[in-house]
Amino acid sequence: MTAALPLRDVPRAALDALVAAYPHKPYRQFRAYSRREQHAILLAEIDAALAVAGEFSQVTGSDTLRAAAIARPLAWDTSYFGVPMGRLDYVLSTPEASAADRRAVVVAACEAARAAGLRHLTARVDVGDLETLAVLEDSGFRTMDALATYIMRPGKDVPREVRSVGPVRLATPDDHAAVIEITREAYHGYRGRFHLDARIPADRADGFYEEWARQCLAGVMADLIMVSEDSAGRVIGYLAHRRRQPASTIGMPIYGGGLGACRRDAPGAYASLIRESAVWAHAQGAVAECQTQNANFPVIRIYESVGFHYVRAEYTLHAWLG
């Protein structure tokens, strides 16, 4: 059986070589980052995971690594859901890695998590890495979500005009109550990946998006919030973005990965918000990024109407450890 050991116990040069050989780097299709920058961004993301207390990353091989599971506890998720949680940020592998290599690091990461008292793991895998997806599913993970990422690059992609519904501006503290109200209304009855996970407490799954909005307003999960108003000055929608790190420090800045919603009686507000967020990002010399579920065709059509380009897709999986 292929053996695994903690990543912290192997030479740095071995990790560097594995990252260089890994074919599914997350920014490879963005056409905004050189291969050197893609390599540096992934290494920096791994270093951030390794800096988390209690990280439990595993590898196969020593001087020459064939696979690695980059894994860490999730403090915020544990606190919010009341369940000890962790995450496999990446399951890296070389093109020559076998299913046994991948399985060894996934199983070892699960065992290390269980030994640390974690009960729930999230994993995310590139849609092009079907070998790893199969290993995760064989190891007890279940697919819960599929995300699609779209971008617009400054100087390359010009935001198209779309039907505007009122002015769009940066949010102020006076808008906070409206943002929470819109979130509560827009996500009422919505079934995300935590709802699909039957062992997640139902009340926590129901309140997740509202809490996410609160964290955005507090500046914890967002660096920028834009709101849209109607002709009467009522806030009818919002869009929150983060400055993506470490990509924004290593290469071109990028804003995305946020939360957004609009009132049900003003669905056209979202297109204006998406366009204006791209205009704002480009004015900062930054890439504008948006994400949604790959089956959310109405929102994808908005991205495409503004001029965003499809660059990445990932599966999200959950596993319970007992």
C-alpha cells in the first residue's frame, strides 16, 4: 500500500517540484498571470494553509512527491455550524501519480482530521481532475456543489452596456439594514450545499447567507460592497467582493468571490451591479471576477451579457468522519 506522511516533514524543494508538475493550477485559464505567477500563487496559498494551527496536510513520496492533500481546520465554520470542520484545499498530483497515490493522501488526511477531533471535511477539486474526483468519492466524499468562475480583464475586456435599474454606488453604513433584509428575502428557501448535507443543523444552513452578509458588512469577508437604488432611493440590490489574495499581491489584482442579491421585485438590478463592479475593478487596474453555481443559468447569462469569460469550474464535496 502506498504510504503517506505529513507535508511538513518533506523538503521544500520537493513541494516546489510537485506544484510545478501539477497540471490543474487554479489560475491557468485566466490569461492574466504568467506560468511563473501561477506557480507562485499556488505555493503562497499552500503556505497560508500550512500556517494554520493544526493543519494536517499529507504527501506521498519524500524527495520526489507524487501527490499531496493540502488540509487545515476551519475555525469560522466550526464556530458557526457547531461542528468541528476542516477542508482539503487541494489534492495535488503529478501527471504520473496513480490512483493509489491520490487515495493515500486523501485517506491519511481524513485519518489525521479524525484524530484531531474533526467531524466534517470539505474538499474542492477542479472539474478537469476526474481522477481525483473519483478517489474522493471512493473515500466517502459526496458531491454537493459545482462552481463556475467568470472574469473580465482590464484593458482586454470592455464591459458591455446592459439595462440599468437605478444608480449604483459604494455602500455606506446606512445601507447595512437593507443589505441584511435583501439577503434574508433573496435566499429564503434557497437550498445550497449545506442544506443538501443532511447532517448539518438546519437552522445553521438557513442562516448561513445572512451571516455571510453580516461578515461582508463587517469587512471580514468583503473589501468592497456596491448597492443599487431605484428611482425612489430604495436599495434594491448589492454585490460584495474581496481582493483575492495572494494572487493580488503576486500578480494583477483581482476582485471577486463575493455575495450578492437583489429584491425579488427588482431582478434587473443585478446586471447593473455586475457591470459596475467590472468598471470599478478595471479602474483599479484589477481583474473582475464572479462565481456562481454552474446550473445557475440566469446569472451566467448576466455574466455573459456584460462580457465576462468562463475560466474555471470546480466541484465541492463533503465527507463526515463519524
